[in-house]
Amino acid sequence: MSDNNNSINKLPPTDSIKILITLVETAYKRGIYTLEESYLAFNAIHTFTNEKSFDNVYNYIKDRIN
């Protein structure tokens, strides 16, 4: 039996971060997360990236909480 059928395809880190952010945004829109919980999740995700494009989302959520 070949391991190729059971292997996990890894995404590039940037794509993975974008997917996690989209999941948090979707969960918030559906009422699964509060704004504060979304902020905590995004803050944790933001730890793993230095991309400036994510700073806008981070600051938007932060401003809405405060």
C-alpha cells in the first residue's frame, strides 16, 4: 500500500494564514465567535506573520473592541 494516498498536502504558510483568517471571519459573521473572541484568534494568527496586509484587519478588529 502506498503512502501517497494518505499523505497530507501542506499549504504555503501565507495561504494557511489566509485560510485561518477567513475561518475566523466566517465564524464571527455566523455568530459563533464574539468580536472579542475573533480578536483573540486573529491576534494569535497574527503572531505567525509579518505581512502588512493583515495589519489592517488586526487594527479594524482592535478599534471595534476598544
